Amino acid sequence: MGVLLSCCRGNSVDFTTPDMETRRRQLAEAADKRHQEQENRGIKDPEKVKRMKQRSEEMERRQEEAARHGAGGSELKWQVAS
């Protein structure tokens, strides 16, 4: 009835911890990976979202540019006849 426990006998595998720089790099990579996963959670097509965001930013930039140049009164305005 002998029970052999692997934790009780000597193990030939040496478990050394990596140096601090390697450990920091691994932790930073893991944090980046978690951040990316959290950012993309629930999104089926991340590339489509990226394109939509770029398009939205471009439209905002154009509107700001038009507002700066439109101060001279050359912009078109809608009028509704009553």
C-alpha cells in the first residue's frame, strides 16, 4: 500500500526564475494581450470597427477645418419656407 507522491521525492527539473528584465517584458506582454482582448471583446470584426473609427475621425477633422475656413460667411445654410 505504498503511496508515491511526486512532491516528496527529489526532482531533476530545475525551476529557475527568469531575470528581472525578462520577467518585466513577459508581464508587459501579458498586460498588452489582456488589454487587446478587453478592447475587442464583443466585436465580431475589429478591422471594420477600426475603419469606422478612422472614417469618423476624418469627418470630424473635415468639419473642424470647414468651421475654421467658413468663418468668412461662405458656408451654405438651409432655410425652410413657412
